[in-house]
Amino acid sequence: MNAIMTNFDIESAEARETRKWEGLSEIDQAIRDNRLMEYRIKKSWADPWGRKLTIIGIFVILAVFAFLAGASFGLW
């Protein structure tokens, strides 16, 4: 079997080996520093939809807690 490998094939193989995942370097650093939860919270808070959903979720939890506390004290 006679296989001819072009220079393009060699260069693309080398590029795949040495490719840096620059987009994932921040999360890689967070995992290394064992602060992945802090990374997720900061990213979620930076996103406008994530911030709104977080505020709404906390409000709903507090409203349910206030209702149950009021019901247990006989306020309604």
C-alpha cells in the first residue's frame, strides 16, 4: 500500500495537537483553583436573563416561605 501524505495533512495534524483551548482557559483556571461554583455564579449574574431569573427565583422562594410562616402563626 502506497500512501502519499501532503504537506497540508501534516500541518493540520500538528495544528490539532498544539491547539490551545483559549475559550476554555477561564473555566480551566476555575476548576484548578476549585472555585467552579463562584465562576458559575459570576457568569450567571453577568447575563441579564440569568440575573432576572435569579431575582425572580429568590422572590418566589421568599414569598412561599412568608406565606407558610404566616399560615403557621394563624395570620390567614
